[in-house]
Amino acid sequence: MRSMIYPVGIQSFEEIRKGDYCYVDKTAQIYQLVKTGKYYFLSRPRRFGKSLLISTLEAYFQGKKELFHGLAMEALEKEWTTYPVLHLDLNAQKYDTPEALIHVLEENLQYWESLYGASESEIGVARRFNGVIRRAAEKTGKNVVVLVDEYDKPMLQAIGNEALLTEYRNTLKAFYGALKSMDAYLRFALLTGVTKFSKISVFSDLNNLEDISLQQAYNNLCGITEQELLENFEEGIRVLGQHNEMAYEETCKSLRQWYDGYHFSGHADGLYNPFSLLNALKSREFGSYWFETGTPTFLVELLLRSHYDLHRLTEELATADSLSGIDTMETNPVPILYQSGYLTIKGYDKRFRTYTLGFPNREVEEGFVKFLLPFYSATSKADSAFEIVS
């Protein structure tokens, strides 16, 4: 039997399918997404599968039917129409100057203009984006698909520098405004990110975006359920168990304790962190794979500044409205703790419409508590940098 190939760190749907890596089929939900709405926003923690979701949507809208062979989408989709796709990835850049963001936007615009044409009368990245959308639709005869991966990364990197944050916010607010002003030329749009900058910010004008971050129907659009784990990774679980001298059921229990427990709605299945799960299965070792990719120094300092009571971490209460934005994080750090994946939904009170939050699993709880200790005690600590979107 050929060994299973795990796509650790691979975020390209096409590479996964052509390389015969294991893929947990999310295409039935993707089909529902594209057929029942037009404009969406999805918030999930870092390394939780957002980039793969964007890549899968790109392949679908480009009509690459062959990549979906054997998946739910193959039977569901009958037309396989090809649309012009504008994919903006804001991941691969360090944003520390106003020019850094402009350079990334201009680089993408120049490529799109090479495909669909440009106009000298369009000055500024926002007007050029509007023009590209209109010309792409007119040239191809099909409305445009816009996919934005980590829309908020520039603003997250600018937190603490209010002048730079304001600069980025204003630039992106105008740029993303095309998703409303160019409605007649658009077929579909999805923005993904870790957080939601809402009040007097990027989303203040984008009231046509449907936020599916807390919707039960899309709870497991990213992430892996218990059922998906057992159906897709039985061989890998057995190999992991054998390597650690554990029985199959014991291995499943340990995986559940280490990496399961994420919930993004009040009454939904728990989710495994895909990054940690795949790393554990590939390396055949249990470890803090997700936690170690981004040390939360910024969050700890935020807890200290806001005088947050650490006892509340295991039984925090929050409303849906408070979880959907981080604009008040200096006085209330709970939303950013939730959105960045250090807390998750543990229960829901329908009467009072409040969520109970807590640590999702052993990986996060042990890692976060150990990281907190030097800040709340005399223990020495090494210097580290906060990476919420690494």
C-alpha cells in the first residue's frame, strides 16, 4: 500500500490534486457557498486553511473540472463556466511603511492590466482596480470573481503604529470599495482574514458582505471534523499510534485532546486544527506545531495593559457582536483572543445570546499558559515577536 502524502504547508489546490496529496473534500460546501450568495467574508485563525479555500475557489471559477475528479463538486456542477479571477494575496509581504502596501497592490494591478488593459485616466490604486474589474468583464463577457487572501494582514502588522494603521485602513477601504461600486461587473467575492476591522474602518462601507464566520452552515468550511479525520486518515492514525506504542483508540483520544476543540458557532461540530494535525501525522509525533509558528507576545502585553483577569480565560463570556470585531481590543482583548485562535466557543446560551469561551485544546492551553508565566512572574523570558498572521 502506498503511503499517504500529507500536504503540510501546501496551500495550492491544484498542487495538492496533481501531486496526489490527501485532500479532505470541502467542495460540497463550496458549491453551496457560490450558489446561494455573492459577497462573503470569513474570519479564521492563522494556518487554518483559508488560503487553500481561496485556491480551491480560484480553480473552480477558472473551470478546471479535471482537478475536481472524484470530489463532490464533480457531480454537483453541471456547467463549469470559466470566469476572470482576480486573486489578491496579501500574505507574502512585510508591511512596515506606507509604500509597502501600495507596492503590493500596484504589482497585482500591473499584472491584471497586462491581461485586461489599462487607462491613463485612472489615477490611484482604487480607481485602477475599478477599471480592471470593468474591463475584465467587458473583455471576457463574464462577470469577475475577486478573491482576497488575508485582507487584514497590513493592518494587523501596523497595530501599535496608529499613523501607519490609519494609512493602511484608508488605502484598503477605498480599494475594497470596488466590491460595492462595481457590483454590476462582479460574479462573486470572498475576503478572508483573521480579524474584522469594522467601525469607521474597512468594513464600514462594505455592508454588502455576508459575514459567515459564525454561521453553523460554514463552521467546518476550514478545519477538519472528527468524522473527516476518521474517514480520511485511518492509516495515518495507526502509523502514528504504532510509532508511539499506542493503540488506535488511544491515539484518536490523544489527537482529540491535542488538536480538536475549535468551534465557530454555538451548536457545531468540533474542529481539528489542520496544520497541527497534518504535521503530527506526517512526523508521527505529538507536538505544538501551530502554537510554535506564532508567539503571542502582543496578546500577552494586551492582557497586561487591559488588566485582564486570567481566571476568565477558561470561562469567558462574549456576544456575537463583540466577537466580530477588534476595534475595542485595548479595553476588551477577548475578541482578538478568539479570532486569533487562542480561545474558542465552548457553549451558547440561546436565551441571552451569549457564548462561553475557553481554550480549544491541550496544544493551545499548555503553550499559552507557559508563555504567560514569564510575563506574570519573576521568571526570565526570551525576546520574541508576535506573529498573528504568520
